[in-house]
Amino acid sequence: MSKDYQFLKPYQFTNGVTLPNRIVMAPVTTQSSFFDGTVSDEEVKFYKMRSGVGMVIVEVANINKDGKGFEGELSVADDRFIPGLRKLANAVHSKGSKAVLQIFDAGRKTSRQILRGDQPRSASAVAPHRNPDEVPRALTEQEVEQVIRDFGAASVRAIKAGFDGVEIHGANTYLLQQFFSPHSNQRTDRWGGDVYQRMNFAKAVIKEVRRVVDANAARPFLVGYRFSPEELSDPGIRIGDTLKLVDMLSDQPVDYLHTSLGDRKRSSLLDPDDQESLNHKILKVIADRKPLIEVGNIQSPADAEAALNDGAALAAMGRELLREPNWIEKVQADDEKTIRYVLSPTDMDLVGLPGGLQTELRTGFLNAMNFSDQQTADFRHQFGQMEGFGG
Ligand SMILES: Cc1cc2nc3c(=O)[nH]c(=O)nc-3n(C[C@H](O)[C@H](O)[C@H](O)COP(=O)(O)O)c2cc1C
């Protein structure tokens, strides 16, 4: 029976990269890299245990030292990180998954403490609501150009490390989103202005990444783009803005788009009268120009199948693959009844969760993980409100 699932079928991107199945591991920061961003053995083990899905999007890596967002963060900011990143790519490949590295600059979503005394930078000198005392400085025009080149250099390192692609992290309120948001971008140069001018930074990053990929990749290499559909701040990104962004992205040289949502079926948080799901609106605008990855509360095989039936090309899972590293093997082996949907805190070592991630799950994500030792009623609701979490 299980063999009939369409998510078990291979998926071929237009550029030729072929996935063994249509399940994607969503990027999940483990907060377990060394102090400077070097890959740790715990991370290698964590990814090795989860190989077997079609594609693993490895947790976000910073592209420069000023763009670091949190402690224990992976880095692709220097050539010295390539040997460690190669171990990660090999771990992901071990049971046939394709390996994509998510790359970012955190912009203002960091702190002087994380940056060892340096002031965070962003599109404009506007503090984030969540941390009003941490006022960033605006990047100069030359610095903006440098960050764009940093995205390119990081992509070259991902190629050298043996990855099959990079995902440009334009979601979860990091620098790319800060340039798109009317809250954080009040620039009057060519990087700011109306909704279309606020897309210029994203376009320039895509152009540079595509340029270096075409010049350096000896085999087909994916370039993906992740975005968040809404911001709660006022002013902030509204779904109408995002649909314009999606229309633009659909004509860019990227291989896939990826919505970042805590619940893939969610409709607008800002317009409760509009019940159409955000992903449905997004798919209509894409109009088959690009494959879309949907994520958010996909746990069971039926959930994954429903995402594909709704029009997603690929179904991504974050928390469920933390709980159940053998999810795809169990489905393939007709052993669905043993899939873990609840995690005992005593099994976190057993399922290979690195120490930094264990701490994060037991604090920031306590209500969102389906731990067996606590009340989890309402966790879906709480999780759905959090758009900028976890990296
Ligand atoms: C612990 C944790 C870390 C995360 N780290 C990242 C990250 O590095 N990059 C990112 O884009 N999203 C990150 N996310 C969001 C996930 O990719 C995903 O969108 C979210 O967990 C919803 O999917 P799920 O319901 O399958 O967990 C993280 C989520 C969690 C729980």
C-alpha cells in the first residue's frame, strides 16, 4: 500500500538534479557547531542518521562574520570551513539524499554580544521589535555590494565541499527579508523605496549566486530561495507584497521556491476573514513556473501526500524528522506504525540530536516538539504564531 505514495517517487528538477523521493528535510539549526562555525562530529552524525529522504537542506550557515545570528551557528564564511562542510555533505549523501546548504546573513537579528562587541548591521538603522535596544547601523552601499559577493563566495565553497545546491535564506526576518520589509528598509538609494525597489537586494544576490554557480559547478547545482509570507509588524510585509515577490522570483534563475511557515495550511494572520491558505495563493501566482516546497506541521505520510495533492512539488519536514530519523525507511518498509510522533526526552541521544539542539528544544521549543513528558495541547496554535524562530 505505502509503495503507492506519490512522495516515494523520484523528483527531477529542470536542471537535471534528481531526488530519490519527494520528502525534504527542512533546515533545522542544531546550534552545535564549534565557536567559530566549524562543523562538529555531533552534526555529522545527526545528518548521517537522517539521510534517505530526497533532499536534506542543511541548517543555515553564515556567509560572513558580521552576519552571524546565534551561538553554535554553522559557517561557510571562509575556505577553512570546507573540510568540515565536506563531511556534512558526505553524511547527507550516505543513504542517497541530495545535500543543499542554506546560506544567510542575519542582519539585525543578532546582538553585540554575538558579534563580540560589533554593532549589528541591517538595511536601515531600525531596531527589531523583539530587541528594541539593539539598534543596528545601516550598511553602506559598498558593504551591500560586499554582502552580495559574500553570498557568491559562500556558494563556491558549497560547491567545493560537494553540496548539490544552496538555499538562499530570504525568510525568518534575516537580512534578505530585512531588505524586503518596509519596517527595516527605509533606504533612499537603489536598495530601498517601493515594494519593487525593496526586491533589488534579493535580485542582486540571486544574480551573483547564479553567476558563480554557472562559472564553478561541474555538474547541475541547485539554487533555491526561501521566504516568509507575512510580518506582524506595522509597517511590515503583507501577503500582497509577498505575491509580488513570488511573481518576481518565479522569473529568476532559481530552481525552487520554499515557503517558511509553521503550518503549511495557514491562512493570513493579519486578515482572518480571508481563509484561503497562503500557499494556495502563492501556487496560483507561481503558475507552474517553479517547483514549490511546502513545510509546516507535516508529520504523517498522509500529511506529506496531502501537500503534494495541494500542488507542492516537495514536502518538507523539520520537527518530525528530529523525532523520527528513520521516517522514510519506515514508510518504504511498510512499517508506518512504528513512526515516532511523540518524543521522549530520554530518547534525544538515541535519535542523534546534538547537545545544542537538545537544549533549544527543551527551552524555546518546549511547546512545539510533542514531548511525551508534558502537556502539548495548543502547541500547534502557539507554533503557528512564530514566524522567525529557530534560524
Ligand atoms: C529547532 C529548529 C531550528 C530551525 N532552524 C532553521 C534554519 O536554520 N533555517 C530555516 O530556514 N528554518 C529553520 N527552522 C524552521 C524549519 O525549517 C521549519 O520551517 C519549521 O520547523 C516548520 O516545519 P515543521 O512543522 O516540519 O517543523 C527551524 C525550526 C526548528 C524547530
